[in-house]
Amino acid sequence: MTIKCIIIDDEPLAIQIIREYLVQVNDLELVATFENSLEAFEWVSTHPIDLIFLDIQMPLLTGIDFVKTLPQPPKVIFTTAHRNYAIESYELDVVDYLLKPISFIRFFKAVNKFKSLKNIPISTTQIAQPELVHDHLYVNANKKFIKVLFEQIRYIESIKDYIHIHTTDQNVITKEKISSFAEKLPQDFMRIHRSFIVNVARIKAFTATHVEIEGEELPIGYSYKNEVMTRLKV
């Protein structure tokens, strides 16, 4: 079964990211994109569609008002940079609520949730293949989305409600909890402390109390020590 999708978002880069994710899943078909929610409303009213990836904060007609106004709305996955709409969105019976920046893994879980609701079989080959080809994520910083390659990340540092992503060619600061950011990372990364996640491939040396990454020493938290030593096969 082909799942017909549209994207509605007033940010062109956000549309580009979801479009890039969509093409990696075999049974998703992107049939239209809209930067204007009013134009999208007219189109959806006359075209059958299975799934909408819908931003919430848009001028004139918000994503929430969009869903409320349609007499028989298709299934919706909200995509937003704001947490405070979560409760209201679930009252609308949406499939999922994705917080920007959206990782491919989180996107894929939302798609599979839609398939489960529709009793559409989930192919194991479709689960594995996209993870292998996806090598980056976009991070919301300085009022734009910045592309960060996983292989270039040295480590991630938590500073209160922000994280500092240290890479080989740039440092990016974004407002996000380190625990939620950890869910977006591939298995090449490891939590070593409540405030640090490291790229295992970049560990040059370690002791029982710290790891060394390109001349910098990062502490190993007491509660993480056994997991770290096991991962490093000590």
C-alpha cells in the first residue's frame, strides 16, 4: 500500500528535511508541499490524502486550527519547535507530535505508529535501511537549522536546559535536554556522565574516571562507570 502524504510548513528548510526523510521510506509518496496553510486547506478539501506532516505555528491558520476546521481530517503528525502544544494536539487524535529538530529515527517511529493504526505491515528491511544511509541531523540554533554530521561530533555537553555540540569544524548550542537529544543519536555514541555524551570512535584514551578525546578529558560519572567499561570491553 502506498501512503499518500503532504507537508505543510511555513519554513522551506523544514519542508526539505521531511522531504528528505520521506524518500527513504519505500511506501511513502509525497504528493504536495505547502508553505501557506490556507492554500493547503483548499487543496486538502478536494484531494484524498492519507497523512499530513503539519507544522503548528503558522501565520493566518495554525496547524491546530487547520485540523479543527477540516470536517474529516486525514491522519496528522505534528512537527513543531514548541512543546507547549502537546496536550492540545493529542486531544485532536493526531498520530504523533514531533519536536524540531526532528531526527530520522524519531520520524520513522512516527510513521510506523501511523502504520500500526492503519494495520499496515511494517517491513523489517524498511526499518534497517534508512538508518544506515542517514548520517546527520539538523539542529535548531541561531534561528536556523544547522546540519551536523554524526561522524564529526566529538562530544555533547549539557549546560542546564541547553546542549553544546562540539564537532570537528563547529560548535553548536541549542536549547534541548541531553536525554532527549541522546535518543536522536546512532549507536556510535555513549552517555558517560549526566552532562556528557561522547562519540566512541573519537576516544583516544581512558581511565576509570575519565575519557580523553583529542586532548580534552571528560569525566565518567559514577553511575555510568560499569556501562562505559563494558562498552569499552574492560
